[in-house]
Amino acid sequence: MALTGRTALLAALGALPVGIWDAGWTGVLAVNAPLALACACDYALAAPVRRLGLTRSGDTSARLGETADVTLTVTNTTRRPLRAELRDAWPPSSWQPGTETTASRHRLTVPQGERRRLTTRLRPTRRGDRQADRVTIRSYGPLGLVSRQGAHEVPWTVRVLPPFTSRKHLPSKLARLRELDGRTSVLTRGEGTEFDSLREYVPGDDTRSIDWRATARQTTVAVRTWRPERDRHILLVLDTGRTSAGRVGDAPRLDAAMDAALLLAALAARAGDRVDLLAYDRRVRALVQGRTANNLLPSLVDTLATLEPELVETDARGLTATALRTAPRRSLIVLLTSLDPAPVEEGLLPVLPQLTKRHTVLVASVADPHVAEMAKARGDVDAVYEAAAAARSQTERRRTAEQLRRHGVTVVDATPDDLAPALADAYLALKAAGRL
């Protein structure tokens, strides 16, 4: 039982005449006895909380930054009307800061034998599974003097998926892919290494692509079109070690790497290639294999939703061995990791020849845009020192990238906003060159 503010107010008002006319026990009992009796009656008339029926329905997933509506159905199975306040508790990251109180609390009135539906709107601020906590109900009597309070466990889980903000770049990359395939009318023939089809000559076509035998059999000039190789295997490898936990802006590096991996996977699937994903630090954190083009992206998004960086040093030898087992045939291995000198020189470079011997390797890394801003800063002594430190950091990254290129590795180093389209462009360039 819990007393309300109304009860406290009545008790305070009753104390005034007691203090003026009769300050003894008689006056106290004269005022508080009726109030206590009213509280007892009010408590008896309040609907019992434990006997209420609660069920959930609604959204089970939402992208980060979007809303999810979870409906809570309250059924009054008691013999008294329910007048209540309800708190639907979720983890703090289920709402924007400062909006939890308004979003999680509801007032409701449910007559005997009826039900009411309440909608709690979540707006998560982090990826992963958000599980509902207890539903706390405070049931009031008709006078509003006291309340019954209890909690119910009503399980529900909302999976918060990666936002995939880079999907806005997909139409332009698909248009470029169609140009490579030769299916778009452009002034250059389709690039690639596999013969696709014959079409009528268009002014501007390379005369070296004219098929003279086909031209002799028809009245128009025919040219050969080419397309990039299809049905190639691509393995996306996410480094989930400590370097992926570093924050760039408002999010960890791992989130930017995930976004780039999703765009590349969507593009490669549309290009007819097979895509697998491996997340690794000292053990396999996630593995997606053998998905068809239709269910590849949903599987990747669902798997990446709960993936978090681990504060451990990545085992480069274990990562290489696992990647080789996952990709037994020649593949394009896209390694999304850090270009920090120490992890690359001590971990990746010694084992890199094992990958480049059998596979085409592409390394993509998230660069911090704040470092570029620091390098341009001037004005006072502190700014100059910061600029010098930023310039040294950039030089070390370029030196590390050059070491990787000497081993035949394609390197993409870009800021979080530019990494996804830059990685997609690198993939298209490799495909056009026939290097997959």
C-alpha cells in the first residue's frame, strides 16, 4: 500500500483545527480516525494488481534511429474497475536522453472484465537486443487516497539493427555496375573480362570491339560487349578487436565498418557474386555463409545487430587461418581493420603473404576526420603542437598503407562518411580490371 499526496494534504489540513482548538489525543483521533477509515475503504475498493492480465505485441525489430512501437494489453479480470498509473520499464538506451519518463508512463482506466491497449514508443540509441523490464502498476481507489502497487514480468525483445545509412549510395553504384556490364547506353563499351553479348554499333564505341564475323552475317555493324566476372566469392572480415572499439565521432569504428560491409554486400549480391561474412578477434564472433542473394542482406543485418567490439588484441594468425578455412578457393578477402602501425606491422604483415598467395586482398580502414582538422589548425602554441601530432599520425598511416600495397593489397582509408562509397568503388575497379 502507498499513500498519495491527497492523503497527506488532508492530514495537514486536519492538523490545523486540532492545533487551534484541541491539541490533545482527542483532537488527533477526531481528525485522523475518519481519514484512516477512508483510506482503508479506498484500499479495499482498489482493483488488485496481481490478478490483472498483461500481454505484449508489436514491433520486434527496428533500425537504429527509427522508432519501434510495443503494445501492452491490460485485461481487468477483477471485480472492481481499475484506475491506475503504469510504468513500462525498458533499458535507458531504449529512448533518447530525457524522454524516458514521458514515454514509459501511462494512465488508464479499465472497467471490470474489459481490456485496454497502451503503446510504448521506443527510439533506441544503441544497436543490439533491448529486453523489456518489469511493468509496474499502481492501482488507486475511487477516493485517490491510497494505492495498491505490484509488478508483472511481461517479456519482449526488440532487436535494434544497424542503420545502414550508406544505402543511399546503392543506386549510383548499381548504375556504375550496369555500365560495367554493358547494359546501359554509354559512349564506352561495357568493361570486363567475360564476353556477354553482341549489340549494334553506337558512335563512340571502340572500333577494336567490332565483331567482323557477326557484322558480315547482318546488315549492321555488331560490337562485342563484356561484363565483369560473376559468381565470384567475396569474404568480408570484420576485425572486432580493441582498435574497432575506438570512437570516431559519436560511434565506434566498428559501426562505420559494418555500414561499409553492408553496402558492399548489397552491391556484390546484385552483381552475381557470393558473399560471406566473418567477424573475428581472438575467436569467431559471427559467421554468415551460404546465403542467397535474396536473404543475404537480412541475414547480415540481423547478425551484425548484436555484434560489439571486444577490448582484446586481435590474433592476426588466428584470423588468417580462419579466413583461409572459410574461403578455401580463390576469393576477394575484404579486411575491415585499423591502419594503426603497431597492430599492422606486428600482427598483419607477417601473415599477409598467406592471404595474398591465394586470394585478392583489400584492406579498408576508418580514418578519424578530427585528425585532418587538427592538422590544419594554427593560431596558438597548442594548436601548432596538435597539428604536428596530427601530421605525424597521418604520415604513419600513409607509410603503413604503402607497406600493404607493396604486398599487392588494395588499401582504402577514408572517414566514416566516405568509407562505404570508397570501398564500393574499389570493388567495382577490381571487378572491371578482372582481378576478382
